[in-house]
Amino acid sequence: MRGDDGLAEFVVLIPVFFLAVLLAVQFALWSHASHLARAAAEQGASTAAAFGSTPAAGTSAAYQFIATTGANSLTAPQVTTTTGTGDTVQVTITGRAQVIIPWLSLQVSETSVEPVQKFRVNR
């Protein structure tokens, strides 16, 4: 029959369409987790670089930012805060994006570097 040709194409294309939708949603979840990690790294670096602050305060600020902003978006977050040469603070956030496709494991890693604020006397 002539009308069944379109139905066969439709049945074949439905799984492809749903796979494309799942991949688009998965990309959005990964992108959100990446942006969350970037913002948390910036928050942590800004806090750690503040005048009189410590790297531990930056680590705590980054963890708190993740917990209050998107605890379920970035799973197993790890925050590393280091002080570098040249009076800088570096905060690195690593973790995994939430997944809806079971066999995927999408890593997220973002870093922010800030100069340490110091008090200087004008002469």
C-alpha cells in the first residue's frame, strides 16, 4: 500500500528524534554544571584573595556556593585552593555533571586565579 511508506519512515525516525532530544538535554546539564563550577571557582578565589583572608576560607566559600546554588547539578565536587608565586590564589573545582544517559560520565573542571589583595602604604 502506498500510505504505509510514510509510516515506516516515521517509525524509524522516532527513536532518532528521541535520542537527539536526550543528547540535547544531557549537553544542557553538562553546560550548567560547568558554569556552576566556574562560578564557584570565581567565588572561592575572590574570597581567598581578599585582604586578610586564607585559602581555607576560599575553599569553604566555594563549597558553600555549590551547596546553595546547585548541589544536584554538580555531583562529587572537589575544591582545591592553592597559593601561587607572584601573590596569586588559584581555586580549581572538579566534579561530575548530572547524567540522564546511564553509560555517560561527564567530568567538569574549572579554575579561577585571583591576585592576593595587600595593603600598601603610599609614600
